[in-house]
Amino acid sequence: MFQAAAWLVSVFYGLVHNYAFAIALVAVSIMLLLTPLTLKSTKGMLEMQRLQPEMRRLQGLYKSDRQKLNEEMMKLYSEHKVNPLASCLPLIAQLPVFIIMFRVLNGLSKFGDDGTFNPSYIAKNSELYLALDKSKEMLAFGLDLAKTPAKVMGEDFVKGIPYALMIVLLAFTFFVQQRMIASRTTSASMSPMQAKIMQYLPVAFAVFQVFLPTGLVIYYFTQAVVRILQQWYITKRFYGHDGSIGRQAQAASKAASDMAKDAKGKSGKGLKPDKVDKPAPVQSKRVTPSKNKPAPSGRPQRPIPPSKRNK
């Protein structure tokens, strides 16, 4: 796998003779390969959203029977031919690609005993190998793609400013991409705070890139630009008109959200503490008249025993 990815970088370098462009073309190629999977997973996610009102109804109906709820959920998925894990497939597919590209870039810029690059994973007669062999830098547009932005900024802050700007630009593209997704998505189970966290989480991931090789930053930036184009196409294709699957999913999500609010409101109904009738204070039924004083009016006077009348 590492040799295949390095071979692809080598092929593109032979065409453009620029390290950054070669890495960017690899990112574009991988995104194009994943585009059908992305479109399929997006459609599956929208199908899931359309089922949210029915899912909410089942949750209320079988809230005390977890096993029965799972059975009814699986039956619902089967009837509508929906895969609940479909939306995770693109992310799962990209994880090994990240590991491969990380290893490949480190292998291409691996230092030998003489203090210069001794590239791995590629043929020694390739143009990429000949360009990197006996070199100490992988330069493209004045940036050393073999070094991490953190290392460059630690060595020379002024020299590291372009690297820092790349990280800021990467964070901005991640933010734009996530905003495009968030503007279309309505979740009945997600609070506004959770939505904000999901929106800014990719920005935090971009900041983490300061510890990765700059070549990998180029790779992720290119992917982010392609994803923005993908999201534009997805919006146009799945949300283009009132009867589109995306609009139906949005309406269903809103209906599920309203059902969740109604259920929460009903469960929270009841008398407020200041409206609860307080119990009347308990009073003693026994009344003992004061000594040498008549008993209170309205009650019969207790007779005095004969033995105490003359006292």
C-alpha cells in the first residue's frame, strides 16, 4: 500500500515537477475515487433522516423494552432498505489513507547516514527519487514539505509565518465545509451546544496539523477544497427543489424535533412548588381550661367531682 501511494506521488511529480502539486494531485485522485461512496452515504443519511418521526414514535412506544425497540428499529431499516452506518463509510475509508500518506511522506523524506534524504517506497530510477536523493529539503513555493510547521516556527518564527498562515487557511476551509453541512442538517437529538461543538471541531483538528509534515497539510488542504465543491454539488443535487430527498429529510427532522419537545413538555408537566396546596396545620382537639376560669363558650362544662367541690 505504501509503495502504491508513493508510486502515485512519483507519477504526478514526473508530470508537474513540483512536490506540492504532486501531493495535491494525489489528494484530488483519492477524493474522486471516494466521491461515489460519499454520494451514496449522503443519500443513505438522508433516508435515515426521513425515518426520524417513525423512529421517535417507536422510541416512545417501546421505551421500557429495549430489546423490542431494537427489533422494531431493525425491521424499519429493512423495510425501507436503509443502512444506519452508511454515513460513516467515507470516514472509515479515509482513515487508512491518512496513515498511508503519513508513512509515505515520512519515507520519502527519511534521512540517511550522510544527513541527506534516502527516499523509501519508490524506484531509484524515478524522477522523484533522483530529485530527493542527496537533498536535505523538500522545497515547494519556498516551503519545506518535509518539516512540520511547529518545528519551523520553533527554529525561526518569522520564517514560520507562511507555515502558520497555511494552518489558518486550512482551518478556514474546514470551517466553511462544516458550515455548509450544518446549514442543511437538523437533528432532533442534538442540542445547540452540541451543534456548535461539531461545527468548530474540524477547526481544532486543523490546529493539530502543526505537528504533522507540511506535505500532509497540503494534502488535507486540497481535500478540503474538493470537499467544498462536493458539498456544493450535494446541495444542488439533493436539496435543489421542494420535493427533493433533502427537503423531505429536513421536514422529517423538524417533525421529529417537535415530537421530542412535545414529549419533554408532557413529561415535565405538573404543579409548581408555589401552586401546591399546603396541608393545614394540625391542631390539638383537647382544650384544657385555665384554672379558676370558665370553659370556652360553645362547649359543655366538665362536671366537678364531689370530692373537689368544697376545695
